[in-house]
Amino acid sequence: MQLDRVIQGDCMDVLPTFPDKSVDMVVTDPPYFLPVNTYVGVRGKGAYSRTLEDASVLKGYFRTVFKELTRVVKCNGTYYVFCDAQSYPSFYEVMFPFCKHVRLLVWDKMISYNGYTWRHQHELIAWGECEEAERIPTGDGDILRCRGVLQKDRYHPAEKPVELLSLLIKKHPKALLILDPYLGSGSTAVAAKKLSRHFVGIELNPDYCKIAEERLRSSTDQAVLS
């Protein structure tokens, strides 16, 4: 497996080409979604109601993804998966069979956007440790405070700050190869390279692959697009 590269493609097509137990750490912000809110303009008989059964699509897909990730991630590996309050239960259920611990971290963005009622100011991170993951002594709490990327500065609508991703990666000094199977605009790769770690990023959208490569060229060593 060639390191320090951005791979354009679907992660479910690319991951099977990776060797077994070759990755130390997964840091990613996958495409999670809400259950479908289906309704028609009638009441009573024949009306449709909201249901959590739609979430089975999310769980079914990510069960397949994590089955493949478990093959490529080392037995002492670590997962950090960004999610939200509505998708976290699904990620917990999916990750539980593959991790000895699945715990919740809270990212406080330190700013909320204008709107109505209570505004969104945080995101969640599902943190999973594999069976042989080393215990790391620390006094750090599970609330991570890092200002979100301002909308005017984003390359991607769901872009995460490099500072936050660096904080997660630095927690694991022995993790030398970082994988992001949903790379987006490349923030995980940039954070890994700035910390002198190897990375592999997979991204379906060719435009975001180009943006990720440009960010890597401007801040770190040159990546290879394949």
C-alpha cells in the first residue's frame, strides 16, 4: 500500500485492496443522515408517520464499512468517527462488536449560528478502541474546545479544523498511519502530515480530491492522486 496519498474512489471499492492489519488509526467524518421525514397532506387513515426504521439504511451501510475497516485496522488501533446526537446511537451499535470500548467525545465549537430556539454549537465523536489498544495516561476531559472553521474559510461544507484533528492524532503517538475513508477536502491528511505521520485518504468526489492535494502541497509534502 502506497502511503501519503489521496485516492479518488468509493471507500468500499478501495478498502478491499488494502493489506490486513496495516492501519493504526481511523479519523473520519462520514456522510451520516437523518431518517426520512415522510408525510402526505391527509390525516388519520392513510397518513404516514415518522419512523426510526429508516435509520436501518445507515446502520446497514456502516456495518459493511466497519467490517472492512476491522480487517485493515490493527488489533491495537483506534477510531474517531464524527457524528451527531441522532446518528450516534447507530454508530455505537455498528462499532460495538469491533471495539472493546466505544465512548462519546463532545466537540464544543465555541460558537453557534443565528437561527431559532437552541442553536447547534457542538458535534459528537464516537471514539472506539480495538481489543489490544494501549491505555494512555491522561488528565484530558472528553469535551474538546476548538473553534469551528468559519463558513467563509471552508473548502467543504462539513470541514473540520486541522487543530482539532491534530489533537486527536497527537493523543496516540504510536499511530504512524492514519486513514480517512471519507477525506472530503483533506483536513485529516493535512493534520497527519503536519505531525509527521503517514496518511491515506479516500474521497469519491474528484473536485475535493484536487482541493485536498492542493492543501497538502501548500502545507506539507506533495501527495499522489491515483
